[in-house]
Amino acid sequence: DDLDLAPKYDVTSANLYNDFANYKLVLAKLYGGYALTGLQGPSGAPDVTGFDEGKSNYIRAYWQLQELTTDEAVVAWNDGTIFDLHDMDWSSSNEYIRMMYDRIYYQIALTNEFLRETTDAKLSERGVAEANLAEAKKYRAEARFLRALSYYHALDLFGNVPFVTEQDKVGAFFPNQIKRADLFNFIESELKAIESELAGPKQNEYARADQAAAWMLLAKMYLNSEVYTGQAKYTEAVTYSKKVINSGYSLQQNYRHLFWADNNTSPEIIFPIAFDGTRTKTWGGTTFLINASIGGNMNNADFGVKEKWGGIRTTKNIVNVFADPSGNTDKRAQFHRDGQKLEIESIGSFTDGYAVTKYRNIKSTGGAGSDPAGVHPDTDYPMFRLADAHLMFAEAVVRGGAGGTMAEALTYVNALRQRAYGNTSGNISASQLNLNFILDERARELHWEGHRRTDLIRFGRFTSGTYVWPWKGGVKEGRGVEEYRRLFPIPSFDLTVNPNLVQNPGY
Amino acid sequence: MTNALLKNRLVPKGWLNPRQGKKASSFLLFLVAFLALSLGQASAQQRTITGTVTGDGAAPLIGVSVVLKGTSTATATDVNGQYSLPFTGTAGTLVFSYIGYVTQEVPVGTQSTINVNLLTDAKALEEVVVVGYGTQRREDVTGAVATVTEESFNRGLVTTPDQLITGKVAGVQITSNGGAPGSGSTIRIRGGSSLNASNDPLIVIDGVPLDNSAISGSPNPLSLINPNDIESFNILKDASAAAIYGTRASNGVIIITTKKGAAGEKFRVQFNTIASLYDLTDQVDVLSADEYRALINERGTDAQKALLGNTKTNWQDQIFRRAFASDNNLVLSGSVKNLPYRLSLGYLDQQGTLKTSGLERGTLALNLNPSFLDDHLRVNLNVKSSLSKSRFADEGAIGSAVIFDPTQPVYAENPKLGGYYEWVNSDGTPNNLAPKNPLSLLEQRRNVSDVMRSIGNLQVDYRFHFLPDLRANLNVGYDMSRSEGSTFAPMTMASVFNQGGSFSEYEQEKDNKLLDFYLNYSKDLTALRSRVELMAGYSYQNFLTKSPSFPVYTEAGVVFTPAALFPFETENTLIGFFGRINYTFNDRYSLTANIRRDGTSRYSADNRWGTFPSIALAWRISEEGFMKDSRLFSDLKLRVGYGLTGQQDFGSNYGYLPFYSYGQNTASYQFGNQFYTTLRPAGYDVDLKWEETKQYNAGLDFGFGAGRVTGSLDYYLKETNNLIAFINPAAGTNLTNGLFTNVGAIESKGVEAALNVNILNNEKANWSVGVNGTYNDVKVTSLSRFEDPNAVGQPGGQISGGTGNNLQISSVGFTPFAFYVYKQVYNAEGKPLEGVYVDLNKDGIVNERDLYRYKSPQAKVFLGFNSDLTYGNWNLNFVLRANIGNYVYNNIHSDKGNFQVTSNNTYLNNLSPNFLETNFNAPQYFSDYYVQNASFLRMENLNLGYNFGKVYRDKVNLRLSGVVQNVFVITKYKGLDPEVGSGIDNNFYPRARVFSLGANLEF
Amino acid sequence: KDEERVIANTQGKGAAFTASANNLTLQKANENNQAVNFTWTKADFGFDAALTNTLQFAVAGTNFANPKEVVLGSGDISKSYTVLDFNALMLSLNLPTGRNSTIEARVKTQIAGSEAVAPVYSNVVSMTVNPYPLISFVYVPGAYQGWNPATADSLISPTSNNIYTGIINFTEGNTKFKITPAKKWDVAYGDAGAGKVSTSGSDLSVPTAGMYRLTLNLNDNTFTAAKYSFGVIGDATPGGWGADTDMTYNNGTQTWSITTNLTPGSIKFRLNDDWGTNYGGSNGNLVSGGDNIAVPSAGNYRITFSLATNTYTLTKL
């Protein structure tokens, strides 16, 4: 039949899955969907369309929603509706919110497709057996982890969202909306179901998920359960963060090396999103975090790149959580202050606000990363790392979770501070270990790692007028904003195409 | 009687050439002349008058009737166009007549030699109209068809065929794509009927449908055809005319025929040469060096003041030039025994007004059209090839020139950067954020391509001996191109300094294969006062595109970007079955019905076949009894038609298939110590199917004053359903966030009118004028699978300045791509107030909900006016064109007309003087202030010619012409050019005024 | 432009502004009642504008040179204050308590998001207000007392004008602290650098151990810590006239005190071991720079000193 034509160099699903070696390449795309934006690095043949490809990078989109909406970051470029994020007056047609939404559901759809194609029945039908069968089951477990991770982001950012699984077919239909609490239960059950199928901690290949990654996600879910479901689960948070702490990962000796080009050698990073200057290139990810944070009189060579995008920096609130912002005492304080003003008179001016020098494309052994043009870093994004488990454990204990003691919590917190100070001079006493301290310590330890919005919401500071930062609510001194902004709106396009969806209140 | 015989023959395509028709009629005329000669006898005092009769320049005419007026003395011209007639007496008048030419009467004096040049009778040529898969008598045509022949073509330096007919046809809009050499135009017939599928009309050259998609290394696919080889354009505007082409006819069909040799024609050589000068008439408005220096000294920071230079540079003067072009064409035509041939060689050398850009093109066209088997077998062979070399200047240089600091010099002591002035960091490396030296962008980058294209077909038409009314026609054709190109930028070029220079290359092969076959049966049923024509056929087309993958290298030859893992290859196939019935009753009632069933490889097996019928009726009112004696109307015909056409031409060949693609090396993902190629599934819609357009047309053709005034009036309505739209599926339901599927509807309606008046027609002078107008209204009627009254629409229209800003929207109930903006508020002096907009929904806040649809880029009314005056040996003609109701978003003002453009302490940017009017500090992209009225009147073409007649001892016919193109434009629009098809003007490439001098020699 | 342009009346027409009461005597007993309700109409710039409204209060006669501003919601046309809230607002203007003051109020209206058009103002409403004092406290949990907010010393704002002061004794090696609005950790002010505090700041601290007067101004988030100690000096004291014997301060009662052995002789009270500020007196009343206070007989005495009441006591134990 002359009319039966197929792509010459691509493969149809029917053929692809007959060769078991291809399964891992599809899995590589599921993981790569967080790091890459298309089939070509840094851009080209994009996964999602309608946006600037670089901005639609999963990590960049997530970072923008989690950080630009808080006291941790502002951006200078007036691109589309990006200023609305820091001003906290976004609407349901905000493109940055939509980029994240589309990216999340792209990941979920791809994962569902992989799960559809690797059911026991299909594996049997294709003759996948023995060692390959065991490997395929591992792949499936990891795919379910990745789906749970993306659904977690949907839960955290959007609340009540469309719900699709591998039981649904590809095509035109209207997914039903799932309630936030029900989605919480789904994610929880998925993670527990795959727990025994994932590789043990540190037993999987680098950048692939292991049990500790699943435990981290569960701990985070439980720590925020009161926000997500109204029901506190601090005891479970203690349990799972402790599992992570005891899983064999260890704190990186030098805090700063966690964010440098060879951070793939870190013993602390539990679940990285891997980037590479020649083989995993993007305009989002750490390319954005490094290049966009350089401007003013900063020296590119110190960061291992040749460009200065002059975009993102921080507010005085984050500078002030450090007693000594020079970084000479607490190594986690990494600010470029020369030529930068602490006060942000104008959001559009890069020199207003201290620059954050945390992410770099230089190796702990010296020298820049592998990109010969000096744009794309090798630095991996630490989505989950052990320090967060330390702080989650401490917070859960302070919030009354059973299964851990204040003494343990203090030990875990002081381990971070001892690393940061280089000695015990920064250690705190039990009387100082309180929720306010923990929120500040999370800012000191985890700033610019995509946690801040979730933390501020949990601590009741995100929309409240009692805690403000420069240009919060669009006012230079900062003001309180509407409480409904603790959730982002469902993008209006999906309400248009899916009659089953109800918008989040207030939008 | 001769005309009647001719009109009664249905002449199939390929036999259109009037010279062939003339051959048949000349035989008859010769017979008449012979009889007349035999009957007439000599008388006393007889002498012989001899001479030569020529037409269409210097071509000798065979078989011209030469009659001594009032007598039976007659003869005809021979194969050399010469005659000899006995003459008695001292006074009389010779009458020269020939079909298709104006009859001429010449008084006889004492001379024995009388030479005559006959002028073409334009009206006669229009008797036969080219339609899909054949021809039809104009009187019988039921659809909306417009014809433009060579006599009506625009004059001057014409580098692409579409320029020949700009402004000439109602309902047809041709918009230039820009100033670069060979860039061509966008063609729309009655607006478009699709949102995402192609809105381009189908173009058929000598029976070969073209693939409109881009060819690597060539700015415009039609630019590879030599306009000098084109004989006629026939435009099928409505479905009843176009439906026979089925799949690709939703946007109308343009049928191009090329010139051919004529049997019996004497060997002839024709040489045309045109030399042209391109002169830019305008530049983008920017501040001068003095103005800019004053502004910075007044408002800039100390750091900015320190950056100012001490010179004056007009950067646009640096990058633009007067450009020269030379277009030469040599035609050899004649007949070898009974084999007519025409060989055309063309050479075009065109400079671009942007320095370093240029196009060099050689073309060859060969036509052979022999006949065999006692004229039962007619063969038409066409081959058209072109070879073009282009150098593309980096048009980003224009953007750089507009914004580059005018106080800085062109050159600097900077060998690392090629000696050009650049903004640099403290260590001497280029400042990445700053604009680059425009001249460096032009002179240091070399972007070249070589393109070969060939279009050809072999058409065989066989009239059966046993049943002469039955014809079989086989057409085998191809359209192939081969292109390759490369771009080299040395490491001294600032933008590639960090990566160490850049070299990249590409190649592309495109092959389009065609096979058409049809049977045609036509019969005059005189007893029933009927004429019937039946036609049935089959069509096959295959489109294949291939490109190898190449790495990008640095100047040192190191691989900077690895080659893609696989070459690119994509293919699609179209198969069609078609039929048509034409029925004419009593020479006044005509019916045409078409049916086409098309299959495409772009849809799944369940959806790939579509059936597309059409029907049309025509009533020649002027032939009715009650009109027979009327002197008012020379012609009056009413036409109505309906047709259904399909569309499958959108961006993807495999949109219904689930397939996976391999990622490149640069998009691998790390597992452990290895980087794995990623395998990504593509989104798909297994239910993807034909987009369907219903078209209704009602028209009136009329003539007054014995045919000196002719015109037509049409009303049309197009409804497109199952729009192939690029939509966002509900989150999580597909493997992509955007894909092509069938959703939505669009409606387009309008009125077309055309009027042609022959004001003067005598021996001394002939003057014709033509007026055409179109009113067009397009609306989106549906955009989603279920109606949501709150849905805003589909955004579009990205602009310069801040990535991701969409200024346009397509919404239900509105024109597509309407501007979606805020309502600007002004102060009492009429100045816009920065950031002050109307709260249209009165909710107390100005946000996305206060955007409103304000105007659209689509003009409502299109007008054309042309005039052609011949006085003696002089000829003057011009074309005027107007669009009314189109608006343009002036992105140059919105992006460059605010002080923030220059807001940087490490480099300086120039501004648009619009800043001095608005005084905006920050850009206000969404203000409706920037949506400006772009209605215009343009004089497209002004041509003055003189025919010297025979020179050089009567061996050569010489005609000179002078042409000005883009003579003037009248508009309120503040930008460079009001004709911006997309509606968003961030174009900096001005259109040039072109002055040409041409010579035509024939011998 | 082809349509009629929207012309803004850049002079604008301000809102019409009213207050439900113009004469207010505020009393703590009524603190939950409504004190006043302000209403205003929509200002007019000649077109449908998105507006930002701000309430401005100022002391009469200052022509709103330094107004207290309250940003209002974009759709609001009225705002009501309870006695408690309005009293706090008045105190923030530093009005004296217990007597009448005259203030002025108006509404400022701007076009939202743009500074291209100058603001317009409503009519001015004059009001007579008599606020009551409102003492409020913030607390200083720190190392000096085991970081326990429940038992932390406090700083006081006698008029609740967001300016708090107090005296804290920081023991050796325990110089770090934070300031909380309540006796719990939910919100805590820390060091924001350059003499500023913020709820995200790190620990505050004083340079060395000792008594300090802390001053927190939440109107501009500034903070100061100044050394501050009163001691007794005189031949009746263990240090004689050569050295102060420092007393301890109680924030709650605003009283300095010490228990020590005295011999017959005289004593005086001195600030920061310096004669620049010293107190003498007689019969339990303090006099700045006054006469020596006699100690008639040897014994173990409890000495108290209070500038709030301008009294001292000598009590033999």
C-alpha cells in the first residue's frame, strides 16, 4: 500500500519494545525529561511546545515557581509574566505556571506510556524473561517513582489536579480531577508499593532512583501532610527521614562542592538530576542557575562559564539569616557583594540585591567543566540530598513526631552546622532548636534548591503579612497577599479543554 | 465562420498555444485565398504588391489573409510571412486579417512593397480558459476563474514569478516577504481557510503540482523558476473550479503554463536584457549620534556617559548599499520538420541591498511538443531547470544596526575581533549581552548555498482512431531539487568568539513524483442542442525529503556540535481518483460536476480517504431570446457553485503514528558512568483526518459596449470544519502538550469585483484600464471540542522584546490573529501615559482579564488598478494596489522606543525616536498604542516602452523599456512598510525602489 | 489611532471622604467596639481606571508631610476600625495619651501600576482623638536564660507605638538572643545587619557580657543595644568611693536592686560607673546630682532604685 508510510529513522512502539536494549533508552528519557527539553541539546525538537524551550526545562520551571515566589530569589528580566511570580499576583494564564503544569503532565504521560508498554502481560508476550525480566521490573519501579515525583509536584503546586494513569489510553478524553488528599494517598501507596522493588540505597547506578530517594519523597510528603490533607503525620516523617539518614549516604565534607561540576562524586546527593557540558545540555537546569546568577562585576572564570546572564539574585532576608554573610564563618553563606546593593530598589537591575554564588561549573579538583564553549555546566542539580533529611527529621521531632528524640535532632542539625563552620563554634544547644530556628536553618542550608515555597507555606509565612520580603505583593517593603495563593491556579487552557476540572478557589 | 469552427473545438491542455490554433485556421484561410485567387482573373495594367506580415514583435505570421478591399482579389502569407498580390490601378486598400490579431487596413499608394505588423487582439486569446486537467471555453466556465496572460504581466525586473501578477486579480493578495534577493511573496486566494494547515494555494506548472515546502538554501521555492518562461497564470478561486484537485485545493489553485514552440514556426531568436538599480528609500528611524549623545548626557548614568563615543556613525548606511541586478534571457524557438521546440536560457545576477547578499541564477527551459499518428497522438515534453547560488547576509545585522550606539566608530584596533569595534569586557573578550558590530556580522560571516531544481513532465494525449471524441491523457512529471550550503564564521567574529568560530553545512534532496492519467470524452449532440464532456482519471504523487546530518565545527576544525545521529528523511504520498462532467445545453445553460476521492499517507487507514464533490451551474443570460436584441450587454452570465475540498498539508507526515525518536548525543542522560541515548515517544492522534472546506460561490460575468467593458462580480463563502489545529490536549492525555488534531471551524466570506475598460482603440492609440476589488471577512467559529464561553482563545504572535510575549489571539467569533492588547490612556496633549490602561472589566485591577481584541492584520478590502496606454510606438502602463483595514503592531516602536533599551552600564543601545513622543521609561508591549493603521496605496509598477521596429538592416526588431518598481506608497503607518503579513512588524529590511532599463531584440 | 482616544483627566477628581465620627475618646474598656468607619467614593481620572487607594493620617498642621499610610484593597469603599486598632494607629502617630489631639485624614488615589499620573486626594477630614496608653511587650529568649521563650525577659512599649525598650543582663558566654512578639517561637526577630532586624535574621548578640538597654523599633525594624548599669558607690559600700557595686534590674517592675553589706557612711547611685549621671537624695526620694544618702549603721541591706518612680529604699535585713 503506497499510503502506508512510517518514519525512516524513528521506531514505532511495536518494534521498539521487541529489543530489550531499548527499554533502558526509554527509561533514560523518563529521567532525562527532568534535565533535557528535547531530543537535541541544548535545544531542538522540544518535548513541550508553545514556550521558550529553555524556560520550559523541568528543573528551571520548578525552581522558578518554588524560589521566585519567595524571599530567596528575584529575576531581572521582564520576560512575559515572570514578574508576577515575585509580585505574587499571577493569574491562571501565567505562562510560567503553565510551563510547569505542562511539563509535569508531560512526564506523567510518558511514564504512563512506559508502564503501559511494560506490563507483565506485554513483557511475557514479547518473551522478556529471567534476568531481563528482573531488570524490566526494576525499570517499572523507577518509572513509578518518577511518576510519583511529578505527581508530588502537582500536589504541592496545584492541589486538585487531573488524574491519569497507565490504565487510560492515549487520545482525546477528559481526565477526572482528583482531590488533594486523594492524590496524597495515591502517591503514598505507589511509593510504598515500589519500595521493595527499587534498588537498595546506593545500589543503583548514579542518577537512578533507589530506595532512599523514595524514602526522601515519603518523608517530604509526611512532613507537609498537614498542609496537603489537613492531617498531621509527623511520626511517619520521623520514620522515613530516619531511614534515609541510616541508609549509608553521608554528608559531603565540603559543603560548597555539593554544587560544583564534579558533584556527581558526592556521597550526600541521594537523587540528582544530571547535567553534562557536552552530553546533557539544556538552557534550563544548572545552565540557568549558573549563568543567570552571574552579572555586574562578577568574574565568569570563578564559575567555570564564559557568559553572564545577569538575572537572578536574592533578597536581604536570606542574607540576614546568616550572622556573617561574608561566608568566612558559615561556609554556606555564598554571596557576591562587591558592586551589589543589599536593598533591591529595582527588580530589573541585577546590581540591586546580593548575588548568590552557590552553583558553579568548576571542579573540586580545579578547572572548569567539560563544555568547550563554556556555557553548559557539568553540575548536577541536587533534588534530594541527605542534609534535607537531617532537617526534616529535626522538624518532625520538634513538631511532636514520635520515634525520634530531641537529642538526635540536635545531633543531626549540628552535624550540618559543624560542616558549615568547620568546627563546633556554630553548634546550637537544645534550647535553641525550635521551629523558627529550623526554618532559618533550612534557608541557610537549602536555599536555591527548590524548597522555599513549600517551607514557607508549611510555616504559615508564604501569604501572611506578618512575614514579608522586598517586593512581596508588588510593594517594595512587602505586604501580605491573598491566602488562596498558597496554591497556583490550574492553567486556564486546561479548564477550557477539560470540562471536568474546577479551578482552585480565588482564581 | 472560422471563429465558430474554432470555438466549437474543445482544445485540450497543451494545445492552448494560439500559434497552433492559427496553424489550423491558416490552412483554411490559405484554402480560401487560393480559391479566391483562382477565381479572380487578371486585368489590364496589372502590377504586383509584395510585403511581409509580422505580429507579436517580429515573428512572421503564416497564413494571414490579405484582401484588396471591396474586391475578390486575395492572397495569404507564406511560411515566411510574405505575400504577393496582383494589383490594378493606382488606389485601393489592403485588408490584413488573422485570428487573434486586430485587423489592419493599409491604403495602397504607388509603392510596391507594404510591410505590416499586426497587433494582438487580447480579447480573442481569452476565448479558451485553462482549467484543471484540461481547458474549457470561457463561455462555458461555471466556476470563478481568472486569467492573466503575458500581455498583462507586470514589467520590470521580475525575479520570481509571483511578482508578475501582483495587484492584477480580484481576490488574490500577494505580499512581498522582504527585501532579500529572491525572497518572493506570500500568496493568498480569498484569504485562508485554515488556522494551522497550509493556507498556500496549490501551484501547478505545466501539469506538475509543486511541493510548496521550503528548499534548503533557497529563500522561496518559486524563485527557482525563470519568470521569462511563463506564458499565463490561471487562477481557480472557488471550489467548483478547484475541487478537481481535491486534497490541496482548499486555498485555490494557480495553474502556470510556460511558453512553447509552434509547429511551422520559423527559427527565431529573442534576447531580453534588463539592468536594474535597487535604491532603498527609507531606513528604520533611530536617534542620530548627536541626538543620542544629548539624551545620554541628560538622562544617563555616569557609567553610561563614560561609555559614549566621540564619532558619528549611521550604521544603516554602513550595511545597506545601492544594489545592481542584471537579468538576461535568450530564447531559441522554431520547428525542426514537424517538431516544434522552444529553448530558453536565463541568467540573473542580483545583488541585495544588504551588503554581501546576492543571488546568481541560471535557468534552462526546454519544450518539445511534436504530434504523431496524423495528429492523433500529441506529445508535450517540458523540462525546466535552474541552478542558483545565493549568499545570505545575516539579517540580524539590521537589528544590530538599528540598536548599535551611533557614537562609536566602525573599526577599532582589535585584531582578535577582526578589527571591528565591539563592546568588550574588561579582558577584551566580547560582551555577550551587547549587540554586535553590524558590519562584522555581514563581512565576517559567509553563508552560501547552491540549489539545483528541475521540474519536468511528459504529457501524452491520444485521440482514439475508432472513436475520435475519446482522448486518453497521460502525464508523468517530477519536481526535484538538490541543495547544499554552508555557513562559516571565523573566531574573530564576536558572537562566536567564545566557541572559537563556527562552520556548519547542510544538504537536502527533495523529490516530488507525479503520475496523472485521465480519459476525456467530449461530444456535440447537435440534435439535442447539447455539448457533453466526460472525464475520469487517476493521480499519484509522492513527496520525499532527505537531509544528511553534519557536525558544527569550530574554525580550528574541532567538532563543536556533533552531527545528529541520523539523517532526516520524511515522505508522504497522495493518491486520487477524479471525474468530471461538463454539460452545456442550448449554448446557454452549463453544468459542471466534479468528484474526487483522495488518499493520503498522513492519516491512518481508517481516515486516509476523503471524497470531495463539487457542482456548478452557469447561465448565459445574454444568449436568451429576450436579450438577443439588446445592445447594452455584449455578455451576461450568472454562475453558482458549491464544492467540498480537503486539506492535509500541515507540518507532520506521521502525526497519527505512535513512534519513538532517538535523542542526539548532546541530549543523553547519565546512568552510572555511561551516557545513554534517550528514546522519546511522540504524541499522536490516531483519529487525525481531513480538514474539510465547503465553498459556495455566486458570480456574474458581464460585458458592455460590444465588449469594450467587461467585468465580473462574485460572492463567496468558505466554511472549514475539522480544522487541523495545533491544540493543547487535556493535561496528561497525550505524549505531548501540543499536537495537530481536528478541532474547530473557521468561516471566510467576501465579495470580489473586477472591471476592465478599453477606453481607446484605434490605429493610433489603445488605452485599457482595469479595476479589481475584494472584500474579505474571516472569523473563527469554533476552537475546542466543547464550547467554553470563558475560553479566551489560542495565543500567537510572538514579538521581539522579552521572550514569550504573545500579542495576538484567535478566538471564536473573531478574526484570527486579532491583536490582544490593553486599552491605552492618553493625556490631554495626546501623549500616551506609561502603564495607564483602562480597567475594561471594572474589577479594579488591570491584568490579563482586561486585554481586548483590537483590530487584526487582515485587510477587509483589497483594491487593484492598472492602466495600459499605447500611443504609436510608445507604451505606458502602471499598476496601483491598495489594502484597506489592515493593522500592524509596530514592534520596533514597542521594543526600541523606551529608555530602558539603553539601560545598561556595560554597553549602550540606541533607541527609536518614538521614545521622544512617548517618553516611556520601560517597554509597554501590550499597549494598543502600537497597533497602527497600515492601510496603504502603493504604485507597484510603472513602465514606459518604445518599439523601434526593425533595425540593423531590417534584420532585428528592437524594443526598449524603462520601469520603476515600488514607485511610491501612501500610508499612515509609521513603520518601514505597511505590508506586514503576520501583523507584527519587527522587520528592519526595507523594500527597495527598483529602476530598470530593458531591451528586447528579436531576429 | 482611528477610534476616539481615551483621555485621562490627569488632574483627576479625588474621592469624597467621610468619617463616621470626628470626636473620639478612646478607652480600653471599649476596645472591641467600633471606633470609626471611613467611607469614600471612587476617584475619577476620566476613564475606567484600576486604582490604588491609600488612607493617610497625619497630625493636624503638618500638611501630611509624613503621613501614616494604610494601603486599601482595590475594590474597597470603606474601612472600619475597632477602638483597639484605631488606638494603636493613633499611638503610632506618637500622639500623647490622656488628652485630645487633632489629626487629619484623607484618601490618596493613584492609577495602579503606573507613576505616569500624579496621585489625587480626597477632601480632608479633621478629627479630635484622645488615645489611651497601651503597654505592650516583646520577649527576649536567649542563651542567658536557656533560650526559653516562656521564661524570657521582656521589652516594653508603654504606648504600643512599636518602640520597645528594656534592660537585660547577659551572663558570661551567653550573649546571643532573639526577640519574639509572644512567649513562643512562632515568630522571632533576628539580626538583619546594619542595625536592622527581621523575622528571618540570625541570632542577635551583644559584644560582651553585662547589662544592656535594648531598644527595638518595629516601625523601621531597627535595633540598638547599649551598655546600661546602675551601681551604688560611697564609703558605705564594699568598693568605697573608688568602685561601683552594680545592682540588678527587674524589667517587670523597672527597679534596680541589690542586697549587700553596708558600713556607716554615705552612698550614691551612678550610671555606667560614670559621674555624668548620678543620683542622691533623702527620705527615699531621688534627686539627680543630689546629696549623699546616709547609711546610719552597719548591716546587711536591701537597696532598691527606680527611676520610674524616682524613689529609693534602704532596708536593713
